[in-house]
Amino acid sequence: RKQVEMEKTRVAQELQTFIDTANAPIIGCDALGLVNEWNNKAHKMTGYSKEEVLGQNFVQVYITKEFRASVKRVLDDAFFGKETANFEFALFTKDNKRVEVLLNATTRRDVNGAIVGMIGVGQDITEMRRLMEQEALLFQAQAANDAKSQFLATMSHEMRTPLNVILGMNDLIIETRLNSEQRTFAEQVKTSAESLLILINDILDLTKVEAGKLELVAVDFDIRQVMEDAIDSVASKALGKGLEICSYIGP
């Protein structure tokens, strides 16, 4: 009998050593929900030592308020012989930080098979959760950027059609008999419409930049003509305000 007792003691000590040194947080509660098991990994994860937590109400003291009811249900299920796998909840560390935990809760029984509590093996998934949230935010930002690019591309194409009609009709007007003032106005309409068409093309170029498909093209231009066109495009507004606008480029 003495040898049997010694063997039981040895096995219990080996089991306790296994629990204490396991590479995962192991938390145990008795049938009242009071902590009776707290290994080294649980200590490292929370900052609470085994001596500090033994006898404390696990749910009320260490679980965040939003998870207290669900964690209590898991414990109650274990006390009635129902095990829970991959249960996620959050608890507080000693320095009041939030730790996300994935837990497998198992019913704990004595040598006679009577339920005496719960033993839970956990995993700190705080970092994994943070990375998943960052990935989700990145996905949302990418989706928003794609939607913006699609909107710009669609808007540019939709604006091009009526603008090309304006340019075409204006060209037909220019080919008719016009006096000097009428021709000047028609030429200004053409210049402004062509500038707007260039702007629309630039918007399309923006979507190409984001897609990494922009191609640069070298084009000759007359700086004097560009200045004159720019002045002509705002001259009517200036005139309406009683202002005269002009430009000068040295030879």
C-alpha cells in the first residue's frame, strides 16, 4: 500500500511538473470558479504569479467585462462534463493590458471520476489578432483606392463623349462664315475644350500611375501659344470684372 501511495505521489509530481513547464498557458479552476492551477506560461502571459491568482475568482477578476458571461458559460459547461474547443476571449494582464486568448476547456475529474473543476490549455493570439486587423484595414484601404481609381476612369470616359461632341460641333462652326469677333470666341471655345480634354487624359494617367502602367511621351510645344491660350481661357472672366489681363514673354 505504501508503494502504491508513493507511485501516486510520483505520478502527481510528474504531472504537476509537466503542467508548470508546458509551452502553453494552462489555467485550472475548481467547481466554484476559483483558480487552482496556473502554470509558468500563464504567469509569463499575464504577469500574475501562481501565488497571486490561487483562490481568486477567474471570471470576475481577470476576464474583460464583455467576455465574462461567455467565459462563465464555458466553465459551467465544463463543470457539467461538456468540453469546449477553440474558444476566444480576452483577459487583463497585471499591467492592465488586454490579451487575446484561444482556449480549449476540459472537464477535470478526481480518481473516482467525479467532476472537480476545469482545466484549460490556452494560446496567446494577441499578435495574430493585431496582424489580422492590420490585414483587414489594408484590404479596406486597397478596396477604397481601387474604387476611387475605377470612379476616376469611368468619370473620365463619360466626360470625354460629350466633350468630343462639343469640339466637333465647334469645328463645324469655325468652318462657317464668321466675323472676326465670332471666330475669336469660337477659337477660345476650342482651346478651352481641348485643355479640358487634356485634363481628362491626365486623370486617366493618374489611374495608370497607380496601376504602374504610365508611359511618358515627349511632345514639342510652343510656349508662346501655351501662354496665349491660358490667358484667353480666363480673359472673359477678367473682362467681366472690369480687369485687363495680359502676358509678356521676352524674345
